Amino acid sequence: MLHTPFFSAWRPQLAPLGSRTSKAFKEVRSFTLCQLEKCFAPWMPTDLFPKALHKANSRDHHYTRWRTFWCMIRQSLNPNASGREVVRQLQALFQLEGGPKLSEEDGAYCRARARLPIDQFPKALTATAKQAQKSAPALPLLQGRPIKAADGSAVTLPDTPKNRSAYPPIQCPQGPSFPMMRIVVLWSLASGAICALAQGSLAISELSLLTLLFQDLAQGDILLGDRGFGNFALIALVQHALGADFVGRSMRRIDGRKRLKRLARNDWLIRWNKPCNRTPWLSLEQWLGLPKELTLRAVRGSLFRKGFRVRQVTVVTTLLDPERYPAREILEAYLRRWRLEMCLDDLKTTLGMEMLRCHSPLTCQKELYTRLIAHNLIRCTMIQAAVEHDVPLEQISFKGSLDAVRQFAQAMAQARSQKKRRELWDSLLQTLAHDLLPDRPGRREPRAVKRKKNRYPRLRGPRRKFRDHLKRHDRRKLSRLRQKLAGTV
């Protein structure tokens, strides 16, 4: 209408209307209803998930790559949300902005998730981890060097033939067995963000998965590990092949009487000889390239804190200089690793990662990456609140931050100006900084279940093949009926 030769005098009046309509249509094609992409825009690169040049996702349909990715992020921040709820959100957005009609079924959304390239998810995870590390305050430990912690866990997958083939379950005689995926992650000790992920079946060890993450360890980094990672082969690879250092417990017994040199009380230099048997997760070439012996430092100290299980530990490390790296800082860095155990609890309990819901191995991997990316985005929000309001990062609640982001995002989506959105975001950060976790000295976290489980029997087979047993009164009624029929015959 603006380019027609007729009604040229109306062009100044119609031009603003055309501009607003074009902008609204552009937003409805790019954003979602809650507009999380606006909240987390500073930490997420915009070049992720580009439009394909040909075939799938080469045209602008309703479920573009960028919109589908943010719909998955919203599902991760709302663990109980289903695909149907995502479709209803987009329906409301299209109806609000005058967009095209959307189908009520969630099949198109599921197919759009399956079409997303898997190689873009590790890039998004790395980008969010770097942003969190850049914003987080440096730790006054071990000369301020970057410290990364490694830990492993397992998640349960839906019982489908594809998942069983890729991730065979453990045969359990007590009940049904589900496919399980073993994961190993690298954490940043300063920010609490997840830097990298390696996944595989239960037949692959955590040590073997950790070697896949060596590309994410830079020269000069310090790797923290628990007792399962403190062996000769891993420490030798970290020190000689990567140029990094290791701090962690060991499965070997450390005897201070066989030390090479005494540095201080409960602080010695020791020698580890190369084992005779080759480590199964290393190739023969890698095994032959390892040194014959290692000179390590053993630090024994008390980590007694009320509520912690371990009171005294012996830590081995490749940091041999006692003046640059005091024993107290080494023990304190290892003690901080325990805080990252709670980050796994945040992922499994708060974000619902303990049981994934996708029915194929590839989509399960995408769902897993999406949960980790959502975790990093919440950590970035917590770091910004801690830095701007000068509060300890450890005292900001992850669950409280997640709830606040969900509610404030809805209000920001309804704001009509950028200034109002900025005021809402500042209010969100101030709320997180004021709602700190209380200091609970002596709080214990036993590994036990408080609530009693129900008495229903375990479902030992597929639900479609399950047949319920008859109740007692039904069995008696059938028995009397059979007796009556037998008497008449």
C-alpha cells in the first residue's frame, strides 16, 4: 500500500503503521512468548543454529532452529513442561502477534528438535561456560590459576529399543532395568559452570570418558579429581601430555616413612613407579609413552567440618613447590570440590536430569546438553548478582534463582520498553542478592530417604503388556460362579 501511486497524500500517515507491522512480524518469527533469548542474550552467541542452506530448515517455517532451541531451554528450566505446553506457548504468541495458525499437535516440534544439529550444542555449552568464567571473581588459591574439577554420574533413559541398543542397562534381579548413560563433566571451580561433557554407556569407564575432555584442559590448568581419578596413568597424561597439574585423592596407600623428602609436617615428596600391567583405557602406544616414574607431593591434613563425611584426607598433587603452593591452599581447593557435588544435585533434582524423556540416543544427548546449558545460564545470572551486589556466590540459591528467572522473564516479556526490561532485570539481581542462604553450621546431609515409599508393586515389564491382578472379592465371586456352574452340570 505504501508504494501505490494512489492516495500519495496518506503516505506519511501510513508509513508508521507499516513500520510497526513489519517489526511485529519479525519478532513473532524470531522470539518465543517468554522471550528468554532476550534475558540471556549477553551470554549466548547469536551465530548458533544458523538457517540451513538447503533441505531441512532451509526455509523459515514456524519451528526455526533458533526458536526450537530456545523452546528446549524453556523446557529445561521447567522440568515438568511437556511438548504440548511448548506448542501452546507458540500458539498464544502467534495469536497475540497476528501470526499464522499453528497445529495443536506437538509432532512438528518433536521433529524440529530431531533436526537440530548436534554439533551446535557443545559450542553453546562452551560459550556459556566461558562467559561465566569471565564474569566470576577469581579464587585466591594456588596463584590464581584456573581450577577445573572432574566428576562422573549416570542418568536414566526411557525404555525404548534404540536406547537399550546404545546404552545397555544393568541386569537387576530385584526389578526392571532401564537404559543408563554414564556422563563425566568438567566444572569450573570459580564459577560453578559446566565446561565440557563426555557421555557413553555403562561399559565405558569414567577414566576413559575423561580422556575425551583433555582438549578442554589448557596448559596451566589445575585438574581436581576424587579418588577414582587419582591413578598413575591419568596423572602422567595430565602433567606430561597437557602441561597441566593434578590435585586429588588416590587409591594407593601413602606411607610417609617411604618419602623422598620431607617438606613440612604431613607434607612429603614421594615417588610413584609405573605399574607393570597396562591400563585398559589406554592404547599400547600411549602406555609406552608414559614415564617410568613420577615425583609427586603428598599432603595430609584435616578437613574437619561439621556435616562433612571426610575428616582427614591425603591428597597427591604435581604442585611440588611448597612456597608457591602452600599445603593449606591445596587442601582448601580440594575441600571446595565438595561444593560441586551439590551442582550435580541441582542438575538431577532441580532441573530433572535424573530421568531423561527422549526416545532415541541422539535426542537424549541433545536434551542432556540443553539441561547443562540451562544450568550455565542460571549460574551466569547468579554470578552477575553476586558481583554487582558484593555477596558470596556460594550463598545464592540455585533453586531460588531458577524460580526468580522464570517469574521475572514473564514480566520482562510484557514490558513495553527496553528501560523497563532493564529495571526488571536489576530488580531480579537485587532479589537474588538479598535472598541468601542462611549459614547452617553443623548441617548434615545423610544419604537416606525421609519419606516412606508406597506399597505398590514394581512394574517388571512394559506397561503395554501389564495385566493387573484381580481383587480378592472378584476372585471369590468367580470361584463361586465356577462352583455353581460345575454343580448345575
